[in-house]
Amino acid sequence: MADFIIAHLYPELMNLYGDRGNIICLQKRLEWRGYNSYIEAISPGCQIEFNQYDMIFMGAGSDREQKLVVNELVHNCSDLKLEIEQGLPALFVGGAYQLLGKYYESSDGVQMPGLNLLDFYTQREQNRLIGNIVLAASLHGQPFTVAGFENHAGRTYLEDKEIKALGRVISGFGNNGEDEQEGIWYKNLIATYLHGPLLPKNPILADYFIEVMMNRKGITFASRLDDHIENFAHEQIKKKVLG
């Protein structure tokens, strides 16, 4: 059996709103399929070899933590961009999502440089966009819904119209509360404002990452799990939001 290694970037800095649950979800779903997986926590000061990992994950953080992380990752920007372009699976949530763009605004209105990996930017408003959210998305040409919880003051705007959003907002705010888009889905990178965490309530997305990880190792993804509990949780959120 193959082993999988997931890099958890700066968990002591970027872990708001229970985002670590995404890592737990992936690890358990791999285990239930009979595979070993290891979570490697990347701390400040560590040298990162992105090509040694099967997936990378980073959660949300406050302004102070975001600034520290940018200063850490700026030296690895080109390597990170290369691996993303080559299809490395990655999930970036909340503040980690904002760091991928050209810039984001801090709580005091200061424009902070991002990693500039993708063509978007984030402005900040006084009022926060908070609440349950439901998206319409598609995978392999098949429609599905994404359910989650958002809590952000940033308004993210995609400047490159070729960048695909994670989904279209059915109910909620999304990237900016204006254009009915939420998140980014670029190659095998998903960046989103959805917390809660995202993957336990959306097994389709969890298995998407696992399928990509397996395929990159030459393993055929075939087994399906009994997701009736996960799907029930998903449907309860939809029922609460949509009625």
C-alpha cells in the first residue's frame, strides 16, 4: 500500500474556525480505504520541499499571522507556483486564500503584499460576511452542491476571468457579496472562505483530493465509502439555509 504525506503549513499560526478538521477528514478517509497517511506540520523557519508532498493545506489566520506567513513563503514562491502548475493538490482556507493573490488589506486599511500566485486581490470592509453558505459546483461534468460557513471581512475580486470559482453562490455571500462567486478552483488547488471545516460536510470534495493524490501515484481510485452520515449533515445545512 502506498503512503501519503500531507503538509500542514504553519498550523500554530493559521488554524482558525476548526480548519484542522479538513486534515483529520482526509486522513480518516485514506485510512478507511486502507492507506497510511502522515501529516507533516511545517513551522516557521522550516525549509519546504513542496515536491515531496502529496498535498498541502493551510487554514485561516489573523492579520498578524498572515504577515508572518507571507514573509516565510515569499522565498518559496516560485517552487510553490511550479508544483501547483504541475497539479499538486492544495487546499487554502480563509486568510490562506487571500495570501495567494496580489495583495490584501489589513484591518487598519494597510495594503499588504500577497504571494501573487494568482491574479486576484482582497479589499477589506468594516462589516463582516458571516453565515451558512451553499454553492452550486461541478466535478467531471456532474453538478453538486457545497455547504459551509463563511466569516470574513475581506472582499476578494478575481481579475483573471479565466480563473474558475469553486462555485456559484446559491445562498450566502461568497468572495465579495456582489458577483455570486465563491473561492477559486485552479488545476488541483482549491482556495475558499468556507470554514466549519469544509471537507467533512462535503465528501465529494474530500474524495476529489484523495482521487488526485492517488492518480498522481499511479493508483486507480475506485472504492467509495458509505457517506450517509456526511451526506445527512450536508443536507441539513442545505435545508437550514434554503428551506
